[in-house]
Amino acid sequence: YTSTSTSWQAILVNGGSLTITDGSADKGGKLVAPATANSAIQISSGGSVAIQSGVTVAGNVILLLGSGSNLTVAGSIDTTGTANPAIQGNGTPNNWGTSITILEGAEIKSGNLAIYHPQSGDLKIQGGTITGAGGIEMKGGTLEMTGGTITATGAFSDNGPNGNGSSVNGAAIAVITNEGYAGGVQVNISSGTLKAAGTGGCALYEVVHSGTKTPTIQVTGGNFQQKIDAKAATGFIEGGWF
């Protein structure tokens, strides 16, 4: 399926449910949306999308808008060659309460930040690979990592507080406190691998850009193949390999 839209999303799931399935053993399905479109898939108003193994969504972001919207990925999302993340939410209150699950076998790739999560909601990394100039940036919600590999390829930079969009590059996981967003971040890492290949990169980076709330971080396991740099959170490492 190829979209030619330069303004709208290729597929809109507005309160309904969509499963994209690979229907054969030797040929995967593919959804291609141009980088000039609004998004490849927009999930709104509690809609639900499942991208199954063997399916590729390419060229543009999967955008979650609306409380209760849900995304499950076992296939591939590829926005390399564009400035778009592979998966992104929205930090305004009417978009809180989303759920994103990355399953074993999934492949998430971006030329920019792979997953941008400014909203209150749950992000579960259970397996698969996530690769981008930055891996995951959490400005709101809960991240539960129990498997998978996250790799940041970009040189590290922290652009400081901003009112919209991502702030950090070059970190496998970046945890940002910004009082303009959902009001709290919780990160639990019990397994998986976090890599940073770029200059000055971090496996895990945490900073308070504005406000006084310190994020809740718990590391009980995992393989950290670059440094941890936490500016405010303390005493959260209980296990893992470094």
C-alpha cells in the first residue's frame, strides 16, 4: 500500500481497530507513506493498531493521539532517510493514557530519534531492536524494558529545555523532566541491551530541564554498553552489567 498524500495520514484509525498482517510466508506486506505526509498511521480516540511480523511501515511516523490509543509492533517501522521518528505521541493532556508495546522480532529504525514519548502512558520494550540517532526520549509516562536492544548512533547533545519536540541526541534512553509535559517519568529496566555508538553517547541519560520533580528510575538488570549519566536521580542501580 503506497500513499501519495502530502498533508494527511496514509491510514487513520479513529477509535477503531486495525491489524496489518503478513499474509504469506515469502513476501512481507508494506505500507509506504511519504515524509511530507502528516503520518503513516495516526491512531486517535482510543484506536488500536497491531503491526504483525513480516510487515514494514516505511517513510513516516506512527502517531498516537487521543487517550487510550494503543500500538503493538512485531514487524518493522523504518523512517531512516527522514527527520521523522518511527513512533511518537503528543504531550497535551487529552492525549494521555496511551499504550505502546514493542515485541520480540520487531525492528524500529529512524534517522532521527526512534521513539519520542512526551505523553502520560505506558511504553513496554519486551524485545526487538530500536535504532536511531537517539533511541527513546521519555518526557512523560512509564517505560518498562524487559528485553530487546536499543542503539543510539548519533553524537551526544542536550539542547536544554524546549516547549515542543525532543531535546537530546545520542542516548539509548533519555529521561527528561520538563514541567510543561505530563508531569512525571518512571523508568524500570530489568533486562535488555542499551548501546551508544556516537561521540559522547550515553546508554542512559537523565536530566531535569525544568521543574523540581525527580524521575523514578530503577535498574535491576540489563547490559549497559556505554555510560550512565544521571543529573538528579540517585541510588537507582540495583543490578545489571556495565
